[in-house]
Amino acid sequence: MYRYDEFDRTIVDERVKQFRGQVARRVSGDLTEEQFRPLRLMNGLYLQLHAYMLRVAVPYGTLSSKQMRMLAHIARKYDKGYGHFTTRQNIQYNWPKLEEVPDLLADLATVEMHAIQTSGNCIRNVTSDQYAGVAAGEIEDPRVYCEIIRQWSTFHPEFSFLPRKFKIAVTASEDDRAAIRVHDIGIQLVKNAAGETGFRFFVGGGLGRTPVVGPEINSFVKKKDLLSYLEAILRVYNQLGRRDNLYKARIKILVRSVGTGEFAEMVDKEWQFIKDGKYDLPQDEIDRIKAYFAPPAYETLPATDATLKDKIEANADFAAWVKRNVAEHKVPGYGIVNISLKPIGGIPGDATAEQMEVVADLAEKYSFDEVRVTHEQNLVLPDVKKSDLFVVWEALSASDMGTSNLGTITDMISCPGLDYCNLANARSIPVAQRISERFADLSRQHDIGDLKVKISGCINACGHHHVGNIGILGVDKKGQEFYQITLGGSATEDASIGKILGPAFSYDEIVDAVEKVVDVYLEHRAPGEAFLGLVDRVGLDPFKEKLYAAH
């Protein structure tokens, strides 16, 4: 895990001091809210529907137990006892008092955390695969390059005021768990025909008003050219991106307007000026950063554990959790534990201070002191011995985090919606809760199988509804909440944008509508056929007939 150097500490400490003065001027009335707005946004502080909200950066989703305990402390001291983990692998606090935010940021700085560049028209928190470094079949640990990009992009003078916010994701696996193709830049570590490792670049993905799956613009960029190629992309965007229209300012609009081929040529032309100079990424710098992500001291263990086998045979609930929530680890004898923050009837992504402390304790004792945040609003213990899985499950279950629903219909992504956000048209959280309660039976969830449901309270798509197998979008109709359903979306390596099913459903109708969609899937699926496979095979007509026959 990366540790701050003197430059990082100085940057963060100075930013806290600066913001303390800015907050004091706002509280005293020397600054109006309009004058204060750009200052607070540069420090991750939003003004939401009811209160300020602070977004704290968790670079590439990696935390130590000490940092997780600090997040619990923040929740307890400065908020209402909980935090909300987001699709950017960050955490948000919904109720901090403005005058206390500088103290909050000062506390975060003591554990090498901050809220810098979690808002504003800059390069946001770089995200990655939650299984980075431990996934079987991975080329390299992508967090090494996330950290290099973080250092390159933080306070970059040329890219601090881009036409619009900018998001980058990096993965090193063929299984895309980082949703790279719906980012402004998605980067995949690959090997070329000569066996060299480099980067495949996708540019111009994104959701919101204009959902786009990012096209590939370069199939192989050498390691030494990573930063120069990124620089070239950002320069082209900074020069040509629309600043006159908020809704056309993202890089996806630029790529679509000029065409993928033309955009790639513009980037290449810009790249030629800088590719063999000061922007080269030296191998010794890669090695220096890589040392921070060296594998822990794994024990030599058998691939199977007799004790685990006995526990699975004796406890059906534990067996279901292992099957659904424990992923394959690259080291024999270890497993990757997925912690569900989606209990039945709960708020997706929320964790109490007490739950965060439980996770911190488990990480410290059983997972080499490391926790991951996923873009699907769950947590991960990346390195747990198979012989320890039962005791970990017991502790999680006792804290309402042991639900065996990873990847099922109740493991939803949901934005805060109209309960918190002043941009939302409709509530998201209550809909997610009601769907969760409707499908509360775990045996029913497991029979349905993998099914990604994603909910947004407005077209900005913070709930990623466009890439849900079942996507739900809240819309306003003459002051009433309605919900539009899309089918067939995916954020993985087969990325696709869902298709609108038909007219929207009312708040009272939407849960029944989702259940009918599931019923059609169960009725028509072939043995082993996934939801997306069925939608591709039969199209939308069977779903429309079921939902709109008497609507």
C-alpha cells in the first residue's frame, strides 16, 4: 500500500490550513455562498438538498485498518454515525457541519487521507479493480499505475480546470471489474505479440445524459509512454472540449463529434511532440512505486482446507456465503472475501461507524491489514486464509454484513436520489430497499443467479442505471415520481448500454414491474443462460408483453 512522502504530507497539510481560513471567512460572512462554492468544491465539499456533503478520496479503493478506523471516527464525531461508499470507490459523509469540516480534514490528514480532487473540473480519484494484486490471471497489480497517475494528476497545472470532470479507471484483468469502458479514459494492461506489457486505451466512455461505451483508440502503449500518452489525450480535450455548454463538455461528446479515428489521430499528433522527452516514465520509478504494493508474506498452504470443507458441509448459510461472496485468490489456500453492504432492506453502500470498525479489526487480524472499496458499493478483504473464512463470516454476520448476495438482484447500485441530492427527480434509496425486501429470500436470489440492478434518481446516472442488466431511472412527471426501466446494460468487458423498455412506472408500480421482468427471465431462460444472454436472444418483446399488456 502506498505511503505518503514529504511532498504528499506538505500538500495535504497546507490544503487543510488554506481551507480552514476559507471556511472561517464563509462563516463570518466575508464570503457569500457563491464566492465560497469554487473553494469548497476544490476540497470535496458539496451543498446537497439538506446539508453539506463531504466526499473523501480513497485512491484506487485501497485502505488500511488504521484509515478505516479513522473513517469510523469521522462518521461518529462529525456526522450521524455512518458513511456512504460510492461508485468512485470513495466515501461520502452527508451531514458534516461546515464549521467543523477543517477539523475533519485535519483528522483525515493524520492517516494520509484527504478530499482533494473529489470534485470540480479536474481529474478525479483514479479507480481500479477491487481484486487488484490478488486476482488469478492478472497481468500485474494495476494499482501501481493508478498511483503513478495520481501523482502525475494531483494539482497538474494544465488540467486543474478542464471543460468538465474527468474520470480514469485501470484494470489488468480480462474480467473487467473496474468498468473501464464507461470512463473518460479506461486503461487495460495487456501483453503484445512480443510478450511486452503495455496499455490498451479506451477514451470517451461515460453515462449521464449521453451514455457511451468508450471506443479503443490505441491497442498498445508502452509503459514508458503512459504519462506522455495521457498528457496528449488531456491536452486535446482541454483545447477542444466544449466549455460553452455544460451538457456537451465531457470528452465523450468531443470523441463522438470528431469521430474515433480522427480523435486518435489528433492525440497521436500531440503525442509526437512529447513522447520522447521529460514525460517518459522511468522503469526505476515504476519499480519504486511497485515496492509499495509488494505481496504480503503469504504462507505456503494447501489449495483446499479440510476444516473449511467440514464447516461448509455442516452449515448451509455459510456454504451459500462462500459460494457467492468468496472469490478465487491467486495464492493457494487464500480467498478474496466480499463484504456485502447490501443487507435486506438496507441502504446500498452505507456502513455505520461500528461496522467500519469491525471491518478494520478483521482486516488487521485476517487480511494483512488491508481493505478494498468496490465501485459497486461493497467492501473486500483481499487476503483471507481459507481456514479463517468461517470466523470472518461469523463476525460479519453478527454485524449485518454477512449477506450472501454478491452479484444478485439485491446487490444493487443506488445513488442517494431525492433523499439527499438537489439534482434528483425521484427517490432511489426507497426503491432499492423495496426491491431488496421483495426478493429477500436468499434461495430465490441464488436461483435467479447473477443479475445487476442499478438505480439512478436522475439522468446524471450516478447509480449507473444505463449499464445495469436491469436499469431504473427516476423521472419527474408533473411533480410525480416515475421510473423508466432499461434492459441489457453491462459495465464489464462486454460493456453495453441498456435499451428503454417502454413507458415509465409510478413509484407504487416499479417494484412489481421489476418482479415481472425477473419472471420473464425465469420463464424463458435456457439452462445456465444469464440474463444478458436471454435479452440478446429474445429481445425486449416478451418483457414488454408481460409488463404492458394490462398497463
